Amino acid sequence: MGIHVSTKINGDDVEFVCDAEETLLDVLRDRLNLTGAKEGCATGDCGACSVTIDGRLTCSCLTLGAEVEGREIGTVEGVAKGNELHPIQQKILDNAALQCGVCTPGIVVAAKALLEKKPDPSEEEIRYWMAGNLCRCTGYDKIIRAIQDAAAEMRG
Amino acid sequence: MASSTGEAPESKGTHQYQPRDFKVVGTTPLRPDGVDKVTGRARFGADMNLPGQLVGKVLRSPHPHAKLVSIDTSEAEALPGVKAVVTRDDFAENEAHHDILCNIMARDKVLYEGHAVAAVAATSRAIALKALKKIKVVYDILPHVTDVDEAMKADAPILHDDMFTHGVDPMPTTASNIAGRCEFGHGDVDAGFEQADIIIERNFKTAATHQGYIEPHACVATVTSDDYGELWGCTQGHFVLRNVSASLVGMDVSKLRVTASEIGGGFGGKTTVFLEPVCLMLAKKSGKPVKMAMTRDEVFKASGPTASSSMDVKIGCTKDGRITAGFAEVRYQGGAFRGAPADFGAMCAFACYALENVKAIGWEVVTNRPKGAAYRAPGAPMSVYAVESVVDELAKAIDMDPIDFRLKNAARNGDKSSYGPKFESLGLVETLEAAKNHPNYQIPLGPNQGRGVASGFWFNFGGETCSTLNVNQDGTVAISVGTPDIGGSRASMCQMAAEELGIPYDQVRAIVTDTSSLGFNDTTEGSRVTFSSGMAVIFAAREIIGKLCERAAMMWDIPVEAVKWEEGKAIPAGANAGDFEPLTLAEIADAAGGTGGPIAGHHEYNADGAGVSFGTHLVDTEVDPETGFVKILRYTVIQDAGKAIHPSYVEGQFQGGAVQGIGWALNEEYIYGDDGKLQNAGFLDYRLPVASDLPMIDTVIVEVPNPGHPYGVRGVGETGIVPPLAAIANSVSDAANLRMTELPMSPPRILKAIHQAEAAE
């Protein structure tokens, strides 16, 4: 039997029906066509499926779809305001901080969550916060610089 | 200043490097696919869905080696929601792609844990997984072997009873796990060792590592009842994928159209064919679209890791630092089928050195592990680790600076390479000199800290390539390339087209086209794309310039020879100089309907002249004597790019390669139990480097032009992973006075070595 869930995604009311064993990642990707979050491992080790639930950074592969009743979910699709990129998105582009780009949605969501919590993180704080987001292409150097640049811009 | 006359240049003879002042090349514009990738809109392999699609799942062997006695799929087929089941019976024998066929769906035997034995397509993933459990497979379990040295023994379990060692004369008459032997070198190594004042000989081992791309293999397939197929998926080479898949499924190549999705990393591991023919067969049998994606567990167990190795190296030198002889014997296992890159390992081992006496032997071995795949400079990092470790020890033994030691023996222009050909133009010495002059080479070190240096080599490849440029009516330009963009190559293509045509970067757009829209292109591999596809774009643009000059000549009613192309404009020249206002590309494009119709350029060739690639890495580490943990303090990559088209993405290749090498050196390893099963098939236990493990990765781009490319480009993708294993081992050796001869240098291994050294004192 399907489970009926009412939730909010990127500010919009959303309803869906899912099976008990479906993860939030499955629901986002397969039922709601929000394919920005990626399945890299399905075990919470790679961070490619990062979303926020009530503002808290989490792996959507470790959350069941049925658990998000009444919660507010933020995904990469909601980070830009229309055509206006968020500073972290722009700085990732400016710094060439992506190669294949498959980890990038998770990086964007995780870095945004960091900067909302801590506007002036040290390099070490950025590195430890981002340690749950695997990137195999870049060696992280340019990603860390992009987050530092975005933090500086957001502080004004 | 770039300029050319109305005649379209012949591609032959113009491949040669010509110095010029670049306007767009060498700048760092934003990549054209960037916004889609930071907003989540870019569609990767698993992001494509077709109406009414089924979900396909694969049943995999739990045993490392067994006869496949029988497969009963009747209960699975009877399950409501199951629309198709495929096994070995659905695929005909295929001589051309025999190993791939046996790998994608086991035939008489399963050869590794995770080997595919059946697949199901059903209306949901839950039903597909339930159906897999209802397939009854009878296995006759056989003894297995996963270690390379064990697999070479005479009494080892034999994987293939028709495998007789290639490269041994006469060919053996009994089957073995040794697929082949190769040998490279010149001179007389025995005589060379006689001349040496000091000789060091060591054995090394490296573990198998996985490419570790974050995106698992995924595809969607549909096949009509009259056998037209469409396939969408992540691949480094959709043309090769099309050819192999069509052959295995029994389709005409022209009837299968493959579209390469955005690709979430590959590093060689997606030059492969795994799910795609199975997906096509399920789609064909069910009459519905089928989508398949591997889990991470499947990626580890059934897609290509690189080879593990066991190696012996012996090098001798004089007291003043001249290497008199080098010998290496490398044994690589590459999983259950032929293909371990022992040949590349043997060829690359001594490539950095100009040696009078050198010999390298490679042994290619099969074991009960997944079919290996290419991984960034396949075969080179291991043998170079072994050689560069011994080189470091020799330099220390004669109390010589390790960079000076390398400079004294480095390969230079005109030297005969250790693998045969003569080097024509190479930038190794330049990277060594840049390393010596880098500020990071002078920083004082503290207690338990050490500094390591190593150099590395990769061949670089060219290959079959074609590209088309279309001039749009508004004067913008569309590029069609056939090489999937794995690290920003579309930006480089646009830069090269803009450079040639003299138009702004943002007026050019590059698309990776499907297999029905261009001729055959080799795979994105061998660091070949910016070199080969880029050169095709340059020559297609030059063809367009010739046509633009013709059209301008028509518009002016003057001979085409009297038109020249400069800075994006046709200009009347010679006797007609100054007679007409220059015509821009946009003006000529706008008028094209009246001067002969659309304007396009195309270039097709088998690219040669890929310039060899060398790099030198510097790394400082600190070894914790209490835990054996190695911290990377500073890391510097210095590599010859020939000419960096987009320097930011060149740096990115250097940094990414170095960090993959750091993972290989310190943590990553396929761990097998005595049961022949992989014990760490997940990112928790197979630990890729994470952001908190690392410092910033400094880069120095050296530019020694490749004579075989008009802009001097050399591929840059692979060499970055070659030096780090040795550079880190040398740094650890310096920090802890230990010579680590086995990778990875994980904390328990280092701690054990520290304790052994203490006990010996």
C-alpha cells in the first residue's frame, strides 16, 4: 500500500504517494522528477544526494520518503532564485571548481548549508564540513577556494 | 597574427606547431555546461527516463569461481510485473568481442564474485529484485585465486583452459593464468650492472584500486519491433559502445543510435561495456524501454578496477650519479580476462631516463577478480612507483639531491626511449628545473616530516576523430564533437574554434553529438580529446575560413585569391586592398542564402603526433610515529601541457590526478578474503580521499610545445596520477626513515614498519 505524504519542497507544497521502503532520494528522482540529487552510493558515504530537511543538511538516501510529512525540504533545484545563481553556484563556475559535475549539486547544497550556519569558516572548517561530499575529479582545491570566495561575497 | 588566404588549407603538413599570439586560447572562460551543472539540470546517465520504462536488475554470482551448471528462470518469469528475463542463452557466440560477451553475461563459468548470470526487467525495482531471488542457479564451485603471484604458480586454479601465454617462444602447450609476456629495452644490463658502484634491488607490491567515479554506470534502452534501437547512457566512448553493443545484440550498427549523457567521472572506467547490451536485450525481449543503473556495490564488484602488481626493480649507478643499468620485472593481474596493462607498465617504468642499458619485462596475469579496466595512465603508476623509489634510494645512497640525480639521467630531445622510439620533444627537464626552483622545495621541515620527489611519464594518444562546425545564419557557430566531455573539453573546443575564426568565445557552442550524427570517433581516453578533437575543430574551422573567403569574393565579385581572413573578417587584399569594407563572419553568414547556402566545415582523420607527457611532483608529509598516519602537508604538481588551452581545467586535471594518486598511495585498496570475496565494496571501507585529508594542491603548468599540434597542445589528463605513488613513498621514507615497498601505506602498515625498524635497532 502506498503512503500519502504532504510536504514542502523548495518552498512549494508537494504531495506524493510512496512505498514504505522508498528513500527520499527515490521519491525526489523517480516520482517528482527532481534529478538534481544523485545516487552515488545509497549508503550515506558520498553526499551526492545532499538535501536539507528543515534547514539541516542530510543525505536524502538515508531518509525515507514517508518520513518527510510536514517537513520543509531544500534541494539543489531551489538554490538559484529563478535565473539568478546563488553566490556559491557562481563561484563554483568562476573557479572552475567542477569537472564532471556529478558531485556538484551535493557540493552546492552542502556549502550553502555551511555558509548559512557559519559565514566566515576557516579553510579547515570548510574541509571538515565538506568531508562528507566526495569529489573524484578536482582534488577539492578549487571547490574549497570557491566556498571561500562565496563566503567573502556573502559577507559583503 | 593568424591569417590565411582563400584556399582551404590542406590538413596534411599543417599539423605542425606554429607559434602565434593567442587571443582566446590560454584564457579561462566559463564552461558552456556549467550553469546546468550547478543548478542540477544537467542530465547524467541515470537522469533520463522514457515513458513506460521498466527497471532492469542483474543477478550476480556470489562465488569467485564456479561452473554454471544450470539457470532456471521460470519462477521469475511467472512473477506478475516481470516483462523479460535474459541469460547466456539470449546472446549468441561472438568471436570479435568474446571476452566482453563472457563478462556481461557469464557463459560456462562464473569467474569472479559479482559476475552477471541473469537479468530481469520488471515494472518496478522491488519486483525486479524479487524476481532475481526466484532465479535458481546451480553452481559447481571451483578453487579460486585472487593474488597475482599465486595465480602465476604452476598449481594455481586455472581460469581459462584455452589460455596459452602470448609472447613466449615457443608458446606453452599447457594452459595457465599467464596471458602474456612482453619485454622492452636496449643495451646490455648485465654489463651495465658491472659498471655500477652501487646497485639497489627491491620488490614492490601495489593493491588494485578503483577509478571511483561518483556516478555509477547507468543507461536507458529502447528497441522497436523492427529492430531500431536507441541507447542513452554514461560512457567515455559512445561509438565504441554502439559497435560492441550492436554486435552482441545482433543489430546493424546503423540501427542503433547511442547518445552519451553527461558523464559523472570515468578515468578510464567508462571506456567499457557492461550493462548496455543487457539493457538492449531486455528492451528487445520486453518491447518496452528499460532503464538500468548499477549500485555502488555492483560498481566495485563488477566494473573495472585497475591492476594490482608485484614487481622487482634493480638499478645501478656510479658514485657520481650516472645510472649504468636499469632492470624491472612487473607482474600485473587485471581480473578474469586478458588486458592487465603490464605492457604499458614495462614501457613506462624507465621512460624518464636516458639509459644505455635498460630492460623491462611485463607479465599479464588473470585472476578471479572483476575484469579490469583502464584507469588514468593504465599500468604506469605502479611500475614508476617501483623505479622512482629505487632512484630515490640511490640518490640518498650517494648523497646527491634527488632532483639533481634525475637531471643527470633525464631523457632529453633525441634520446632513445626505454620503450623503443626516439624522443623528439619533451619537457621533463623543464619540470625538474621548475621543481628545483619552486619555493616549496626550500621550506624547512620539522620533526617527523619529509620531502619526496618523483617524475612520471605517459605516452598520450591520438586516434580516430572527426568533427563538424556549422555556421549559423546569425554568425554564431555550432561545433559537433564525437568525444564525450569528461572534464570541460567543450569549453576548450569553443576556445579553439573562436581562436581560428576570430569570433568571441560565447558565439561558439560545442555539443557532443549522438552516434548517428558524426562518423566514428575513438573513445575519450589516452588524454586525446583536447589534442585530437581539438585539432579536428581547428582544421574544420580553417575549412570554414576558406569558404567564408570564397563567399566574400562572390559578394565583392573579385577572385578568391584576393581575399584574406583576419580577426574574424574577410578583407580584400592584393590589387583589391582597400576596395571594400571588410565583411564579418556574421555578415557573410547572413548573406549565405544568396551565395551558395549553408556554410560548414568538417575534418576527419586518424590523429597522430600526440606529444609525450612528463611531470614531476613534490610532496611534504608528516608521519605520526604513534599511529602511522601520514598527513600531506604540501603538494606541488609540475607538468608539461605543451599549450594549456583552458589553464583552469589543466590545473584541475593535475590536481585531480595527484589526489587520486594520494588515495592510491595511502588508503585505497581492494581487499580480498580467503573466500575470494571483496571485503570492502563501499565508500565507507574503500576510502577515497576527502576534503579534510588534503591541503591545497599547487600547480605549475610548463609549456614545451608539442611539434605535432598547431597550437602545441599535449594531452594532460593522465600523467598527473603517475608520480604521486612514488613521490609520497619517498616523502614518507624521508620523514620516518622507512622504505615502504607495499601500497597502500595505510596507518597499520606504516606502524608495523616503524615497529620492525625499532626491533631491528
